[in-house]
Amino acid sequence: MVFVMGLQKNYSPDVGFHLQSAQWMVDNKTIIKQDFFTYTSMGRNYFDMQWLYQFVLFFFNKFGGDKLLVVVNAILISTAVFIVWLRYKQEIGSKFNTALFVIVLLIAIQPLSFEIRPHVFSWIYLSVLLLILSNYKAGKTKQLVFIPLVMLLWVNSHSLSVLGLVVISIYVVGDYLERKKADKTLLKFGGVSLLVFLINPYFTDGLLFPLEQFNILKGQAYQKLYIGELQTPFTFAEYKKEGWAYIFSPLLYMQVYSLAALWVGMRSLIKKKLQVHF
């Protein structure tokens, strides 16, 4: 169903930029490190953290054009959802309820963007990372060797790769709180992943770049006001504009998911305290 829904006309305004970036790198045989495309910031430092994605996009566009890009994008999004399904099935085990998952999936795809963007790589890498870490907690220790590889690909595909380091850190801290001692194996692979993160065209600047992006979210920055994905989802301003049509807005589902995650987190924390108390 997700694959079929992804077979829609290419509506992304960013595709041309990504293809032109890849074309420039092919012609100049180097990675972009300065802005050559924006008139108002020409010559300034530029961090093209999605260069690997751009090359993949360039390759498929060269051999299949727009139609192939749409198909490949639909396959990638379907892959991301499939990995989530694997994780869900693994966690539920014998209690797995197909009907329940389908319902959840129907809700989940409401805010799912089928736009051709590098974010899809982040969805896949994040899901793979979570699957590996879940398997590790279940006793499948050999899969940890793939974590540095995931991080190596991720850091050169999209700037959201910093989420990988966040997830690994959460698992390290969570495991320590559960067992009251540090998991040396997980710490080792976490450290290797941090070092691997530096294997990008910008070295330490590539590691610190996400922090620079967070600074954009402060105050009333121009980018924050006019770039949709930099605006907070925790607002009801859109509800006032759309009324009942707000039930079809991605923001509503993000808000519902956030409340559900907060409730689950508090519930887990309470259970942990009860277990410690007894």
C-alpha cells in the first residue's frame, strides 16, 4: 500500500538542486564545500552532508529519468516502513496482531511525505540502527559490528545522522540504569561510531554542523519563520486556520504521537521505580 501511494508525480522542488549539485561534483571531481548556487551567499562555507544521496539520485535520473526516481523513492519509503514492521513484530512476538499493525500503519502514513528527499535515507538508517540495538538487547551481539557501517553511510547521506549518535547514547544510558553498570561492548561500538562520524568531507565541521542547524531554531531567525520544517509542530495555529480539516494535517499526528511517547515514557519510568522499590 505504501509503495502504491508513493507512485505519484514528482512534486519535490528540491530535486533539481540535488541533481545540479551532483552534476557539479561530477564535473569538478570534488565535494561541494562552498555555495556556488545561491546568489546571496555565494562563496560561503557550505556543508553538503547529503552528497551521497545526491549521487544516488543523479545515477537513477541519468538512466531512468523522473519515472525511475519516483519508483526508487517509493521502494525506499516502503523499505523504511517494512523495517519498522520487523521491529514491531519482533517486540510483540507471539502477541503480534496483524490487524492492529495495519490500523497503526494507516494512521502513521497520514503525515508520511512521499516527496523525493534525502530524509528517506535517514528513515532507513534510523530503523536499521534501532533494529540492531533491539536485537543486541535480545542477545544477538554479533549484529553490533554493523553499527559503524550504518553511521558511515548515514553521516554522508543526511545531516540527521546525528540522531544515530543520540540513539546509541540513549541505549548506553538506559542499559546502565537497568543493570547499574556500563555495557563495555556497547560503549566500544558507540565510540567507534563517533570516530566513524568524522569520516565525512568536512571532518569535525561535519560533526558540529547539526549543532549549527539547531541554532537556527532560536529566536525569530528568518529561516525559522519561512522554512516549514524548522517551525515547531507543537502549535495549534494551523487548527485555527483549518478547523475540522485539521484531522488531515500531519501536525495533528505528530502531536498525538508525541503525547503517546510521553505517556509511554512516564509509564516505563514508573514501572522502573516500582521494580527498584520492591
